[in-house]
Amino acid sequence: MLETDAMVLEAARTALVARRIAIPAPGRGQLRLAVSACGVCRTDLHVIDGDLPQPKLPLVLGHEIVGRVEALGEGVERFAVGDRIGVPWLGHACGGCPYCRRAQENLCDEPLFTGYTRDGGYARHALADAAFCFALPRSMDDIHVAPLLCAGLIGYRALRMAQDAQTLGLYGFGAAAHLVAQVALAQGRSVYAFTRTGDDASQHFARGIGCAWAGDSSSPPPSPLDAALIFAPVGALVPTALRATRKGGIVVCAGIHMSDIPSFPYAALWGERVVRSVANLTRADGDEFFALLERSPVRTSVSAFPLQEANRALAALRGGDLNGAAVLDCRA
């Protein structure tokens, strides 16, 4: 049985530890890949902090995996040995529950999630279900394409929830927002970026990408928003975003976890405003998103860390010390 180097979470609210772990041969429908890069996502912090219940423990985190196929299990025809592929958050759906039958596999009753309920990509090798992997844009290298597999995909799904909004507010300008901003701008939308108070670096970063305005989350935008996408896991931003949104506008909560939403007056919601959440992703989202990028490429801003420095990368993400995304170089 193959062994590989990995950074492992052994208990909630503890640092990751370097371990040699066994990687079994791929089963039916699975493939094994040599991991070259893995994005570091805020969801990883939620798993570490115990915000998401019942993770597989011990656990290899990481669900923005880029690598090359090393071995194929029985029945895999979609990929060949040597192909570069990406592995996202949704690692498996049952295919038989009411949601899967309605093409809503993101809401599957019996899902498996990469780097949460099954081992992920903070390692030099990983297993994945071939049916849930993606071919990746050839124009992007491994480090820069990794954040697209969650930050990009979830941002894109959130943008679709905003429908035809022309004036778009992004709350929390990090890995997801800096990608979805570029997609929205390419579509001719006007984008306003909201950051933590005093975060001049993120505001400068947002304006450099092309945002029409950047300011504190507590500041009113220059004009009412058609829609707001909230990427920061801060429930208090929901009433803030509602107050910044016009009648009939949409507020999309794009994170998998958020602190409690405080009470707010009905007047902030009245006027047919809508609050909705985004849950996971579908394979159709990925196919559509990566096809879009062939026509309108995005540039990912990344800070790369060696695999063994995963704890430092997580600390940088937690501290808000990044412009864009953190990515582990699993070859280093």
C-alpha cells in the first residue's frame, strides 16, 4: 500500500501535524492523483474550529486539489493516467435522493465532501471519485488554478444567484471575491468591494482589479446595490447588506458557515428584498464555470506555501494577511 506525506488534523481546535499516511489503491470509479497544489480555504478553518460537525478524524484537509492522475480504478474512462485534473469540495453524491433526481446534487442527502468527510489534498497523494473531478484550463499553472476549485466555483454559483444585478456589492474581499469580481466586471457589471474597517490593503487590491468603489463594510455604497454577495462569515453583515440593497434586490450568503444573524427590523427586508444561501456546488456549475473561463480568463492572486507550512498558511488566512488566496505547493 502506498504511503504519502500529509498534514493531518487529529482533533478539533489543534494544529495540523506532519504524518506518513496510507493511500489505498483506487476502488471502482476512483482515481489516485499525485497532488501538486491545494488551495487553503476558509472552510478549512471552520473544520478545524469545530464549526462544521462530525468531520472524519484524523483528517487530511483540503478541497481545492490540483494534480495528475497516477492510477485508475475499475470503470474509470473519463480520465487517463497523466491527465491534470481538479478535485472540488463536493466529492460524491448518492444519485438517488430527491435532490439528486432534481439535478440538485449540491443538496444531496448523503454527500461526501473532500477534506471534511473524506481525506483531501494537504498531502502528496489523494483519492477522488473520477465522476466528480474536472479538467482544468490549460492556460493556468497548478498553483494559480487551485483556488478556482472552491473560491471560484462557489463565487460563480453565488453570482448566478444574483441574477442580472448590474450593481453588485461584495462583502469580504478575499479568495472568492477577487475572482467573482473579475467575472462580474467582464460581464459589464459595476462592482463595489466591502472590507473590514481599516483594511486599506484589501481596498487598494479591489480597486486595482477594477472595482468602482471600495470601503468599509459599515459604509454605505455610492448607490443602492442590485445584489450583495457575502463571503465573510459574519452574520451581522446580513442586515447591513439589506440596508445597502434596493427594493427587489438580493442578498446572497455564500459561506458554508456564518455567525448568528442578529435581529433586524422588518423594514430592512420589506420591499421584496430576498435573502438566500449558497450550498456547495454541482458538477454542472463547474462545467459552466470552466467553459466561461476559456472565453474570459481570470487572474488569481496567490501566496504559495510549502506543504509542511500548512499551519502558517492557515494562520495567514485567519489573520486576514492575504490578498487573494493561499495555496500549498505540495511538491515543495
